[in-house]
Amino acid sequence: RQQRFIWAVRTQILNENLLPRVPAIYQAMQGSVQTDLNLIDAVKLVRMAMDLEKDHVHGFVVNDPSMITAGYAGQMWVWYADWPEIAKAAQDVFNRPALFNESEDGQVQCP
């Protein structure tokens, strides 16, 4: 979901020529979104994202049972990461299909 949301924001910024308004958007979102990105870093990130092509965006989600195991610690349920398995998947990320593809109606879909 996060990848899909970020890609949708990027697409909207491109389609509506909102790049000059990124500082104002950043200020408006400060009360709703928690991040450690400052305004300068956010603008740099948005500019870099504008040059991305959807068929060059690759990634994976750490939710495969081989990567995480449910457990109990400190009176709460937690996920334990299998770091070697995650590292192996990260090494293979560019050999996987692109993260997004177009559906029949032209909308970008996240697999």
C-alpha cells in the first residue's frame, strides 16, 4: 500500500504540475504525517522521483513467512526478522519484475 500511495502522489505531482508547490504541500502535511525528512531533503526526494519510470522501480515487501516469524516478547506480539533471508531477497530485487504494471484501464497497479 505504501508503494502504491507514494507512486500515486508522484503521478499527481507530475500531472498537475505541483512541483513548485511542494514546500507548501510539505508544510500542510506536517500536522498529519510524521517524518524525519526536512523540507530540503523532501524536495530533493520529490525531484529524484519525478525522473523515475515505472518499469524501473523494483522492490519487495518483508512479509514472506521465510523472512519474518511471529513471536512474543515483553508482553506483546512482535515480528522477528530473518536478516540473512531479507538480505538475500534484497540482493535479488533487480532480477524481479518491476514493482508496478499497468492494468487494462491504464491505472498503475501494485502487484
